[in-house]
Amino acid sequence: MVNNELLVESAKRSMRTGHFEFIRPDGQRMHSDTQFRIDKMFEERDLWAAVTVERILECSSAGVIAQVPLTDYRDRICWGEAASLELRKQGIELPVTQFSELNIGGAWGFPIEKYREGAEVTIISDVNTYGSTLRTLGLYLKMRHNLNIAQAIAMV
């Protein structure tokens, strides 16, 4: 079990303060005084992967599909690989795919076409402010690949 104090400290180290603007899925402009730096989270990927795998194992699924980060770090960050390594470390064999419905960044791991039709998968994303990232990925996987979502997990 992951030490929650370590996770809180890691989250604090991954945050930066300032003035940040982002746009909600409905087009409304929003402002925040904090922002998560995914590159900083990834520096402590073993911790984040461990807590994510704890959540993955709470629900039965045919595999895990990790969203490619929608950031400038997408070519250097592979949460799918981090989750896969943690699963293997725990002796658990479960297909893991890093994927983007937007065709950005590289795909990694188990080929998405090899999941059986109608399989229930777990989807994960690093930051999911309004739920749109996981919702969009889930809809895409259902419509394009006929995969069902067993659970959706956001790290932040």
C-alpha cells in the first residue's frame, strides 16, 4: 500500500503557483493559481504508478489503456510503461497500452487492435481537470474499437 504522506509530498513538489488560464470543454475560460507539472510527477513515476496500480486492481478488467499526456512532455512521458512495470513488479500480468485518440505522441505496449471486441478496460490519465480527457478517450474507445470502460482513473 502506498504511503499517502509520500504521495501528498510528491503532489506538492509537482505543483507550481502563478496565474494559469485554461479552457473548459464548453469553451469557458477559467483561471487557476496552481498547475500540476506532469514532468515533475513523472520524475517520481514509481510512486504515482504504485498508487495508480492500486486503483487499477480494485476492478476487474481485460487491460489498461493510458492516455498520452496532452502536454509538451508527451514524447518523454509514458504512464502506460510505468504502470506496466509496477504490475510486473507485483507479479501481475495485464495488457497495458499507451494511446491517444488524437494520434499525438507515440503508442506504446499492447496493440489496441488486439483487445477482444467488447472487452472491459481500465483507462487512466494524469490530469483530468473537468473529466473531458477520460470521457473523450472512453467514447473514442467505445465508438472506434468497441471497448467498454470498466473504470476510469485520473492521477490528479
